[in-house]
Amino acid sequence: MNRLSIALVSAAFVACAELPPLHVPGPTTARPPATTTTSAAEATAAPLVSKRDATSKVVSIRVVFSAGSSDDPVGKEGATSLAADLTVDSGTKELAIGELTKRLYPFAASISANVDRDTTVFEVEVAADSAAAFYPLFRDVMLTPRMDDESFARNKAHALSALTDDLRSSNDEALGKEALAAMIYKGHPYGHPSIGTEAGLSSLTALEVQTQRTRVFCKERVTIGLAGGFPEGFDKTVAADMAKLPACTGARAPLPVVSRPVGLKVFLVDKPSAESTAISMGFPIDVTRSNDEYPALFLFASYLGLHRQSAGVLYQELREARGFNYGDYAYAEFFAQDGWARYPATNLARREQMFSIWLRPTKNANGPFALKGALYFYRKLLQEGISDVELERFRGFTSRYFALEQQTESRRLGYAMDDLAYGLKEPWLDRMRAAWQSMTASGLKDVASRKLTANDMTIVIVTKNAAALKKTLVSGAVTPPTYDSPKPARVLNADKEIEKLVLGLKDEDVTIVPVRTLF
């Protein structure tokens, strides 16, 4: 809906200030020690991640706050997101939004904002030879946004439309994933979409949003990132300017612990207009990037269902072999796609994570079988593990594939800032490659069996005729698939086992949720 710093010399981490902590659990959360050689001016500047390349024709700037929708006041869900919207879309103290837009046009640059549960990132890319001329506009947007009443009303209306018309009404895939988060994190600060709730957005006033901005987009929570062909000293200027942000008015509240359900708990989002069935399932895990088990869980999830790649088991079995849908994926941490690319967005560091499986919508008639199929192949992999031969093959593939995610300066900058957010002492990809190289099949299976569950999870299904689907699921009926073309014997033989899979659901385990009541 919208979208951390210590200077880096080449690829090495050199500390010049500490990040506001994310309080992520794990044995490797210690941050690099702060150096004592900074000047007085640098000591008062915002933390900085700097990756200068004098030959680059582009400059990427990121301003990341340890603040997100989990910082929304109770009853005012959407305050942080709306504050970010107003920061970039209301003009500045000196320039109304129309004039600001005109000033930005010659630079072919736009300032974007993205709010997640625990982070907010303001981002821009500009031609290197225009960076110095462009920067005063960006500085004023960050330090003195206008946030006038007209811009407030316009952005509030847009947020409500994005929630009710786009998310709730038009995007079943995103709806399923947000509904899954709402059910897993019920009563938790992660339990509402980052954009807010209908009641929360409706109740917000311009003054409340202005207050939220100064409360969470503050100098104690900010980290600056720059990459590309910026002039010498430009990065320190930006960091010093961002130190002029308001001081934080209170400490960040810790997150409550989230427990897994006992057994399968199914929520059927009843959407009469749904012409297909979207399935999302998952459970909270106590592993983030700061933990030693993370590389193994990430590899396991990638083998099960690497995002938008045919390499995953779920993709091969449900899409390739059966033609059910466009894709079937699994994630060891929260995943959001970076625009239209297949790669994950960066600067989405979270203090808590969940493991999830996502089935892109399939025909309604095949919904029950697709659910059983996903559970069948996931449980089979969890029980049998990955063979030594397959582990060798797949880690070779992933070691090369994930390097593709860091081809641009902006994405390399995002990864470096995420490394710092999680307190990592080496770059993400280097750490993963090293861990995978020494990993054994038995060690991988051990981590997966200890950290993941085959039976205790939340399942959200967006579909029409929810009452009929509930009856089918609770009855334990055999649910054979329907195909548009013949399938090989291997597939048909496996289908006979999958369609009889017993989910063990009772009436109280399946809840129907009218779509209009969500968020």
C-alpha cells in the first residue's frame, strides 16, 4: 500500500553508530561495536549504511524507520501507514503537492513509502548527476512534510478504498495472506493489515496522524542508506540532516508471544463473488534471520516451494503435474514481492516470523484436493527429508540463484540494511552459502522437524459457498480432483492416496468468516 546506519566500505561492515534494535531473538543478535573515531558532527548524525561507487550513474537513497503498523495505537489502526502516505504525498512546508510534483518531474524521480509490521522505508532513485540538485526536495519531504487537511482527506479516502475495494473485494491472493496473518496474530499488533482497518482509518483525524508521524518517524528509530554514484561527503550530509527529525516520545512496546493452534484450524472467508479458491496456511516460528537455524529453514522452504520458480516440490506437483493453478509456494519468513519482480522486497525486518504455504487460486471444484495435496507433499518432505543427492543439487542451484536478487545497487543496499537490522556480522548471501555448504541432509531434517509442524497450523481459504466447503471438510469425504486433460499413472496413483487424506476436522475447527467482516 506504501512501501537501517553504519558505513560500509566496499563489502566490509564498519560501524559508526548503532541501529535502533529490533529485539529479534537468537544467539547471533549482537551488533558490531560502535567505533570511537567518529567526529563530533558524525556522532550526532543518523546511523548510516553507505555503499559508494563513483562509476555508477544512479544514486539510491533509503530512509528506514524501526516503526510500522505494529506501532499503531489500538483503535487507530492505519495511523502509521497514513502518516507515511502524507509524508510523501502532501508537499512540504514551502511547496504544495502540485508544485512539489512539478519540481520532481525534471528529475524523473518519485519518492515512495512502504509500511510493514515493524519497518517503514522511504525510498528514491535519481540520476547521479542530478542527486545534489534533487536532494533538497527529498530532505524537505522527510523533515517538513505539509500534511495539510486536503491531502489528509485524499490519502485517507485512498487508503479506505485500497482496503475495502482492492484488498477485500478484488485481490483474493492478498486477501488470503492478510486473513491468515489476522487469524494467526489475533489480538496481536501484527493482526491487522499494514494499511489499517476500516474502523481505524475511519476514526483517524489529521492531528492524530501528524502526532503519529512525530512519535514513530523519529531520529532514534532511523537508519539511512545510500548507494551509487553520489559525491564525496553527500552520505554524511544526508545522515546529519535526518538527525534533525523529531525525538522519539516513548519506548517501543515489546511484542507478545504467539502460540500455535492445537491441530488444524480452518477459516473459510466466504466471498460470494469468488470464482476460484485461494488457500494460505501457516504458523508462527521462533526463528528470524538472527538465528542459527535460519539458513536450514530457508533452504527447506525453498525446496518445498521457491517463489515463482519451478524448482519447488509444490510447484512441480500441483502446477506442473496437475495443472491446478499458476504457482504454489512456501516461505520461512514473511515474503512480499518487490513490485513486478520475482524477488522479495527488502527492509521488511520483523521481530517475529511465521512459516507459510501459499496456493495461488485454483478452480473451486479442486480446492479441497489442492489443500490435501499441499499438506500431503509438505508432510512427506518433513517426514522423509531431502536426500543427500538432492541437497547437493539444490544448494548448488540456490547458491547461484539468490545472487540474482542483488544485481542492482538499490537491492544490495536493502540487503545490507537488513543484515544490520538483524545484527548479522556477514552479508546474507555469504552467510547462507557457508551454512548450506556444510549442511548435511540429516542436519537439515533435524532442524525442520524441530522448528516446523505437520499438524498444528492455521488455514485460510477464500472461496464462495463456504458452508458447502465446510460440510465437505468436516465430513472427511473423499475429494477427487477434476482434470481438463489426461494425467500419467504416477499422478493418478498418488491422487488416490491424497483424495482420501483425513484432516481430522471437527465442526468447531472450521469457522466461516464473511468477507465484509474482515479488517
